[in-house]
Amino acid sequence: MRADVHRFSLTDPGDVSGLAAAIAAGRIDPATIVAVIGKTPGNGLVNDYTRGYLTLSLALLIGGATGETPDAVRARVPFVFSGGVEGVLSPHYSVFTVVADAAPAQPGVPALAVGVAFTPELSPSDIGRQAQIDATAAAVDAAMAQAKIATPADVHFVQVKGPAFTLADIVASAAAGRPAATDNPGKLMGFGRAASALGVAGALGEVPAERAVESAVFKDFSLFSAVASISAGVEVRTNEVIVVGLSTAWSGPLTIGHRTMADALDIGAVHALAGSLGFTPGVQIAADEAARIRAAFVKCEAARDGLVRGRPHTMLNDGDIDQQRHIRGAVGAIVASVLNDTALFVSGGAEHQGPDGGGTIAVIAERH
Amino acid sequence: MRADVHRFSLTDPGDVSGLAAAIAAGRIDPATIVAVIGKTPGNGLVNDYTRGYLTLSLALLIGGATGETPDAVRARVPFVFSGGVEGVLSPHYSVFTVVADAAPAQPGVPALAVGVAFTPELSPSDIGRQAQIDATAAAVDAAMAQAKIATPADVHFVQVKGPAFTLADIVASAAAGRPAATDNPGKLMGFGRAASALGVAGALGEVPAERAVESAVFKDFSLFSAVASISAGVEVRTNEVIVVGLSTAWSGPLTIGHRTMADALDIGAVHALAGSLGFTPGVQIAADEAARIRAAFVKCEAARDGLVRGRPHTMLNDGDIDQQRHIRGAVGAIVASVLNDTALFVSGGAEHQGPDGGGTIAVIAERH
Amino acid sequence: MRADVHRFSLTDPGDVSGLAAAIAAGRIDPATIVAVIGKTPGNGLVNDYTRGYLTLSLALLIGGATGETPDAVRARVPFVFSGGVEGVLSPHYSVFTVVADAAPAQPGVPALAVGVAFTPELSPSDIGRQAQIDATAAAVDAAMAQAKIATPADVHFVQVKGPAFTLADIVASAAAGRPAATDNPGKLMGFGRAASALGVAGALGEVPAERAVESAVFKDFSLFSAVASISAGVEVRTNEVIVVGLSTAWSGPLTIGHRTMADALDIGAVHALAGSLGFTPGVQIAADEAARIRAAFVKCEAARDGLVRGRPHTMLNDGDIDQQRHIRGAVGAIVASVLNDTALFVSGGAEHQGPDGGGTIAVIAERH
Amino acid sequence: MRADVHRFSLTDPGDVSGLAAAIAAGRIDPATIVAVIGKTPGNGLVNDYTRGYLTLSLALLIGGATGETPDAVRARVPFVFSGGVEGVLSPHYSVFTVVADAAPAQPGVPALAVGVAFTPELSPSDIGRQAQIDATAAAVDAAMAQAKIATPADVHFVQVKGPAFTLADIVASAAAGRPAATDNPGKLMGFGRAASALGVAGALGEVPAERAVESAVFKDFSLFSAVASISAGVEVRTNEVIVVGLSTAWSGPLTIGHRTMADALDIGAVHALAGSLGFTPGVQIAADEAARIRAAFVKCEAARDGLVRGRPHTMLNDGDIDQQRHIRGAVGAIVASVLNDTALFVSGGAEHQGPDGGGTIAVIAERH
């Protein structure tokens, strides 16, 4: 098997002409698409409908090309979109394909490996609770097996997209005797990210299973996954899980690496990751080398103690701009300045995803 | 003469306890304060009153210590505050002092030099027009002479704070037969920054005087100053001008340098500036070395063509977050990640201040 | 012919289950749908993609029911969506249907009449210019003829949805030698609304044709239409025109009326309109009577002189919330409080639509 | 004694020229000022410094006129400012004065009566807890006694301004072993409003004392005060309490009334209150009659069940505009349209202040 990643620029979530052209030109066989991950030009919060819009647009396009219904496409392909392209960031979507590879894999050379899985549908009262932790862990196991990734150490990125609920959903659930963990829609998104991250961490052994439990959600931030990236949106109802790593069962020119960012200013982690992927050391990857980058994924969040390296930040006191928009713009710019690439998947809300106040970065690139 | 720079953290614009403690402890003689430049926790737009609040708080504090009235302090000391500390940035204010130096200047070793001047009061109809260009240029000349800076090449930073006007002011001016350049308050701030920058560029010979004219304002962006940093706010009525550079007429341990940022991702300019100031090369200045930094000033803006390095950005289409807030958060984070310092004066609206889509950076530091 | 209006609540622009259920139950024949007007939960500004999302969702639904392609549905049915449901307002969409009426029209009793038309495609350089004025006027004529409305006095509401363009479109147009009226995307939306309104006013004789010209756009606000309601969005490329009025050529139980609002506090206009439609006088229409309301349309805007009844407002100085969001929330609440109905189409940006600082209101209701 | 209310328009919180002119002209004796209540042009959330700025400006002005220090003025005069003048609302401040009245009170005719009191300083860990409830109740008792208001039935308005804390304060308190009720600064403001409202309700007997307890805070919304109006801000450290009512111990031409608003559309309550104060019935008070209004106070909030009269609102799902800004703009416009007055004190966050999803309105006016 051989995995490939194709990244397309996006302006309007209703305009998927980039992928359409690639399909029309025969560069992508739509039947081989296994996942799409992207950043849309919304606010990334509860009332962000750009994610659902792009999902519908792509499901229509792919289904039109394969003969599937849009619903069948959505049942097969995880569409993981995160809103918010603050500052220098550029909206885009990355299409993952898997094809049978005529050429035999190079023995002993691990290549990019991808697996996907879905949890059952989750209701408002499942979010942030043990049900979501366990379902996510099971899906990670399934996706890892599908990807033929041998050990957790070879997993470099686990993207999860889980459901968000509006106030109406939350009120209805409570009225039906199943109260959600919080009645604040935005806060419930955070609970969902946190529980899903613990599910990933438990599945991969980053956190002992007995500690990856509901009582730790949003409480014990010493527990985290170094490879999980969780988003939430009103446009999905299951946890969609994409596991990406390295496996000698796969072939092709792509590789992946990841690093933990200790805090929002940890530019050293970005340089270290670039170095590990064979990029020439320097303050910024040159444009011709940067063309080797196929996709990059960043999780980050505003430090809860209100400080960045000892100085106060204002992100958590701001009533005009949500803290996630602040931190995405800041950390995204730092990573973009090193990678010389602005089409980055930068996502806030890194609860239990990387250390508190820090985050994670993963990059897929052509092997050096 | 000897110039010094003292930087204080700020949370609430009504809390100037940092400077108060320094005065009380005798670390700063309030009579020696010649200028204050800072970033406040507002939105940095027309309806940002944090700038005026901090101005009043400091004028009261200084006047209380010197026996001057607050108005007398404001007539003597430029208070240049810019709102908006997006992302990792930290609100703060930098106090410039000038003292007679008992020790003779080291012959031939240039040291930090500071001069200040004020234009006459400007009315809404002056903003963005030749009157503002000319008045600013004259004030730059005066401040440069006061600072005993020999040549324009020794000027590394010119901070100007000019007036902004609310809709009511603009409407009143038009009714009095003196229409402003635009009836949009936010846009008029931009006109004022643009004209003031051309005034600086003309005074320093960066732009030939015959081209530093009203007809070029907001039109010919090939004309710019590489050292100007202009802010506007409703709390001032003149252009307050602070010229900072190097001069052998001054003594003390501080120096200053500047660089042009070609675009928002020009992290190389930041590294080059750090290198020129003697910081150890690397991806980030170490914390102990970063303690040598006394203040840093950055101007930046969203590229008008909608692109950063060929990829679309969304800053100019966003109806929820002003483009200045986007770009400050992004470029500020990049600079902070290299300098290992978040208490940066990062200001948007860089019309004619650095190349279009780019900006400038200046750093005051202890000599290596 | 008989026109009907069916209003559906909306939460997510991807959820059109309201109309789907009505079609499934046989309450609406999808082939009879001639127009849809609605308010979506976006910001109503350039980067509002909820309008396009709902358009796609409805085109898919209707096309799926009639056998048309989504594109064919969009070419036939104007979908006019305006984003922004501030304060008490409720997102919704109103579906206009026209059916042949077996029963003869009541002689001499005018009933609700609807006609639609489309201009040719408009490019960025057409917006705000004579081309848009003239094309709109021609489309109004065509729609009025289709609606068999005898005289302009019988036209009570003209809804136009015209194109908006992002910065990328504007830059590309300028590069191709066809500069737009402004390079600010949000401002260009305003130009388009203004020119379209003058086109309506010219077609209906509210403004003499020789004064409904490009040179008056955004300049002479004494010229306006009392029945025009113009919105703009990136999801359309023509001016889509819906003319609604009264005609004895039509039958059915519905009627329509309109009033001019002199300013944002003109609650008297709302009461007067309610009275003219036969609602019982009082401070608020009782719930059972309010059920007669089928749809209501309001245009409003922040007074350009910064005053409401002599006191300053802050809407035009605000850098955090766009002035359209302010005024929609305010005027929408006033109208809602009288009509006892929050599912109102309230749209900002009323340039040349009603008097400066005021606006218009139209209500479709069952005849008393 | 005789109480008077003087209302001044505000644009910039640093510009208190309105009151300055009144003092200079002898219309107000600054020594007689007992309280100031106003709306400032900030966002009304945690990072709103316009409240503190206006407080400082007024304390300086009054102290300058009386010879008191600003701190002495602040210790004597409650300054209660609420940020956020959305939509048609106009920033302003209302100055309450009390003078000895040479003329005897009209026997049996109750007149406007005012009393003020302060609680001890409150720390982050007191907010939302029994300590704040009890201290507020005691202050209400004291202010009522000072005002010589005979019975709770004669109390028509109780304004409280309590402390808000930034994230840094909250983190520090938790580190010191005194965790706050929540670590979210905005949410903690809500806890403070809620507990203070229960304190008022308990003191006035609106809620039995045994139910005005910490365990009911933010939980049992059937418990509320019909006259309490609570704001919070970082600029104060005590609960400042102003009790306004009617008493035959006072003289003068002013009266006050209040009504409960059942929900956000309860325009009937506004008309009923206007009627009770002798205004001519109609859809809007005429301008000449509206001149009798001296001040109006409104509390409101977005209904927690996401519905206004059965239709969904979007206020609680919005990530761009805080729900308080939405509801102030909406309810403020409704009240303004009836009173024909936009200089209203409209404040969101009506937890336990009026019924859930509704609020309260109080008007001070010259007697008919």
C-alpha cells in the first residue's frame, strides 16, 4: 500500500475546484481517498458552519465522481475540518489517498501509513465522559490495526474530529434526563476534546489505562498525548479517528515526524522536527526545500496560568476575541516562519494534547 | 548625557505601580523621564480608551512625584501607547530617561540617544494631508537636533503618536467646512499614519522631499521609511515625535539597531538584527542573554494583495477581527519566539513604514 | 395564480429538515417554489459562508425532489440570504410558492403577487456603477411584469441579492485593468447595495431616472427607494431580484404592506403598518393575531452623523462589532417587540433604502 | 433632604466636561454628589477598562473641586459604571446629589430617596459565595436606613457594583489556598452578580433569608430580586450599594417606579411603567414629555433555554459577540423606542435579577 497527501488551497468552503481539477486530470482517483483534514475560514467555535459546508461540498464532489451518495462518502471518509485561519495562516485541505502499490515496499524502510475508524454516535451526555474516552480508544486501536502500524512508537499523529452541540441540543438532552457535562456549548467542545485526547493517550500507552478516566478530564493536565489532535464541530456525530504513522508494510516517498512543544514560544521544537526530517538547518527552510512539506499539524493553547515565559498574556481575559483565535494566530505564525509554509493545520483547544500551555507539531514530508 | 530605558509590565491601565515603585526606590528620578512608549490591553482601534487611561495614570504619577500638573507632564513627555496585545504579547510600558552623566562619554563609542518634539495641534482636516507631513518632518528635525544625532544613518527608530478622531469630530469638522480625508474614523487613523510616515521619510532623506507629498499618501507604497513607527489615538491632538538613535555625544551601556522586514514571515530579519547586536546565533536567544533586551519595536501589516508568500491569507476579508489584530498577533509571535521576549511594542498599520506587506523592527539592548 | 409564503426555522444552514418535511408531507410542491428569502446565523459580512451553505443545502433538497440539478434550481429560484441574527432575532427562511389557482380571483381584491428576475453576471468592476444600476432596473421591470403588478404604487417590497467579492477577486480585477470602486471588500458590498437600490428606485419612479446614476451612489442620500431591500454575498454572481406587491390578477389570502422608518427609533412606523394590515391596536400584537404574519422584512442602518435623536451612538466607532450587527440587533428587537415575532428578515446596509439613518419595513400577512 | 439626578452625555471616558461645566456654573455643588451611575463605551466584559478610566476621571474632577483626594472621593461616592452601549444606546453618566432642603417636604408626598453603603473588600474566593451574599445584604440594610426608606415596598432600585478579577488574580488566590468559584474570569463576574442579587433579595424579603444562600447561586433561578441591578468590574474591590426609592422624609420633584420584564420582548412592562409615572399613553413618549425622564435602568439577559417566545435565538452559541452585548442591544432598543430616550443604563448578566430570561426596569422621572 502507498499513502499520499495532496494539499489544496481553499477560499470559499463551497469552492472545491482544486480537488475537482485533480480528479478531472486523473491525478487523484476519488475512490482512493481515505481522509481529508483541513482548515476553514470560520471562527472555529460553536457557530462555525464552514466546517459543515466544506464537508458537504467535498462529499458531493467525491460522490459525484465515484457514484456514491454524499452520505455514503461521509460514512467512509473522515472529514476533519477545524475553523480559524488567523494571521498569516492560509485555509486549505489535505486529501489522504491510499493505493495498492505495484512496486514492492523497500524492505526495512518505513513509509507513511494511514488508518481510519469511527466511533458509534455520541450524544451530548457522552461528551467528556468515560463513554467517549473508551470509544475513542477502541477506534484508535482499530485505525492503528488497519494502518498496520506495529507499535505505538510508530504513531506520529492521531487526528480526531468529534461532535459539538448547540445550546438547543444540550437543553433537549437535559430535558430528556441526560444532562451534559456543562450547559455551555463552547465549554462542552473542550470537554469533548479533553476526553478524546485521554482516549488516544490510553490506547497508545502514553497514559496508563487506569488513569485515562473521566475523573481526570479537564483536571489532571499532567496526563496528555503527544500525538493527539482533537477538534470538535456541530457537523459530525461520531468521533472520526485518523491514525498516521510509519510502517514497513507501506511504500512511497512520504514520512512523518512529530515533536512536543513545551510552550507557545518553543520554536526549538519546530527546528528540531525539521532537522529530524532532513531539512537543512537554518532560521527558515528555503522555499525549494519547503516544497517537500505535504502537511503540518499543530495543537496549541493559551497557558492557563496567564503567563508565557513569566510575562502575562491577555488571551484568557479577552471578551472580544476568543482565546483559541489568539493562540492559533500566534503559534501558527511561529511554525509558519520556520517551515516557510502557511497552509498549516493549527488548532486550539489542546486540552491533554501536549503539556499544559504547550502543544504538539507533526509534519508529513517527502523523505530527504 | 545618558539615556536609559526601563520597561514595566502592565495589566490594568490604571495600575502604574511598577513605575511608582521604581520612583519610590530611587531607581528612577521622575524629572528625568523624557518619553514613555507602551502597549495597552485594548483593541488598538478607534474605540480604544486604554491608551488615554494609561496616559492619565502616568501623568498623575509623574506629576505627583515632580510637583507638575498632569497637563504640564503631558506637554513635556510624549506618551505613545498603542493598543492590542494579541496572542503571546504582553502589555507593558517603556520609560525613557535622560540624565547628565558625570563620567565622560567613551570617545568614539556611540551610545543610545533620544530626542523628542511635538507638532502643533492637528485638526481632522489636517490628517493625511500635507500639513501633517510637513509638521511631522519639522518635528523629526527638531528631535534629531535635540538628540545630537549627527546623520540620518544614525537614526534607528522614530516613534510618532498622532491624533485619531471619532465620528463626531469628523462630522463636526465637515460641518465647519473642513472635511476630513475620509469620514470613516478607522480609515482616518490610517491616513494619519501614512502621512506621518512620509513626513519622517522626507526628513531623513529616505524619500526625496518632492515625493513625500500628500498625493503619495496611501497610494505609492514604494515610498516608505525604514525606521518610522506611527500610531494614532483619540487621546492626543498633536503628533508626538520620539527620535532614537546612536550618537557619540551620549554615554551609557545601551545601543540600538533596526532591520526591515520584507514580509510577515521574514524571521531572517529578526535573526540578522539580533546578530548585529551581538546575541549568540541560534534559533532563539537564551533567557539569560535575552535579559539584555531593553525594548523592541515592530511595525507590520497584512499584505494588501491578500497573499503571504503566494498563499492567501484571510485578514482583509474578516468581519469579526480587525486585520491589525490579526497581523500584530502573528508577527509579534514570530519576533517574540526569536528574542525570547513577549513585552514587545508591536503595532499594525504600517502604511509607508517598511515595504508594503512587510514592516520594521528595532531593538534597544545593552551593548555586548 | 396564487402566491404563498412558508416560513421555516433554521439552526444549522446544513439542516433544511423543515422544508424537507413540508415537501414530504405534500404541503409544498417543490416545483412551485419561486424564491427563498432568509436570515442565516453568520456575521452578514464578507466572510459569511452561511448564506452559500444554505443555498447549496436548499438547492440540493429542491433538486432532489424535482429531479433538477442543483445548478438548475439556482438558475430558476433566487435564494436571498442575509447573515446576522443578532439579539432576539431568529434564523429562518421563507419559501415563496406560486400555484395556478383553480378558484377564480376575487374580482377587485388584490392579493399577494410575486415576480422574479436575474441580471446578467456582474464583475467586481461593475459593482456600484451604472452597469449595476441599469441591470437592476431592467430586472425590476421584468419581475414586475412577470408579477402582473399594474403600477409601482402596488409594489411593496423589492428584494435584491447581489454579488460580493473577496479581496482576491478585487485584486485580480484590478490586475486585469478593471479596478473596482474600492479595494475594501466590505465597502464594495456597500457600493453594490447602494447602486442596486438606486436601480430599484429608478425603475419604480421613486427617483427620476436621470438622477438614479452612478455619481449619486453613496453620495446623495436624499435619493432612496422606500421598498428596496438589498443584500450582497459572495455566493451569487448576478443581481437576483424578487418583486412583491399586490395585484388583482392574483388570488389567495395574503396581503402585503410597507412603511418607511424615519430613524432607528421609529416604532410608530411599525405600529402604523400593523394597523394598516388590520392588527388590533395595542403595544404588542397578541400571539394569536401574530400567527397571521407570514414574513417581515426590515432594512436599517446606523445614522451617519453619529446621532440617534440627538444623542451619540457608538456604532460607527466600534472596532469590535461591525455597525451592521449593532443596528440589526437594535431595530430588529424594536420590530420584534411590536409584531411579537422574532423570525424577521432584518438587514443592515440600507444605503439609499429608506431615508438616511432610517429604513423600511414590509410585512406579508393573512388578510384580516 | 432632596435628591436630584443630573445626566451627562459621554463620549470618551477621559472627558468629563459635562459635569465640569455644571460644577463651574454652580448647577451642581460637588460636595453634594453621593453616587454616579453610568454606561461607558467598552465591551462590558473583564477586559473593559473604560469603567476604571471614567471612575478616575470623575474622582479627579470632583476631588479637584472639593479639595478631597481622588481616593477620598472614591471612598465616599460609589461610582457604578457598566460597559457596553450597543446599538442605539448612548454612553452617559447620571450624577446623584443630595442637598438639605430649606423648604419642608410636602407632607405625605413621597419623593426620591437615595442611600449608599459599601461592603468590606471582597477577595476572589468570596465572590459568588455566602460571604458576598451576607455582606451585600448588610449594605442594603445600611443604605436603606440612610435613605430613610420605610419599607422594602418603597425600594424601587438597588444598584450594586462589585469586583471582577482577572485571571492573574484568580490564579494567585488559588495558589494561596483560596480557590475562586471558577477559574474563568468572565464566569466569576456572573457568580458575583448572582450572589449579590440574592443578597439584595434577602435583605428586602423578596426571597426568604434561608433561601438566599450560596447553594442557590446560579442554580435556583426561581429566586430573584425585582429591583436589583448588579454589575461587576475590575476597578472596584468592594460591593458598592446604592438604594433608590421613595420616602416622605424627602422632598423634591422626582419620583421612581419599576417593573419586572417577563422576557426580552416584554414591551408591555415598559408601557406599564411609563403609565404609572404619568406619561401619556401611546406607542412612544413624545419628545417634550420624555424630557421628564432623569434616568432609566434596565437589566436583561439571554434566555438560558435558547428560546425567545418559542423561537431559537443564537446569543448563547455565538463565538464572535458575547451574549451580554447581544441582549443589551436588543432590550435596550426596545426600551429606548418606548421612552424616546437612548441614554439608558442597560446591563446584561441579570442572574437572579428579575425572572430567568427576563429582567427589570426602573425609571426616575419628574413627577407628573
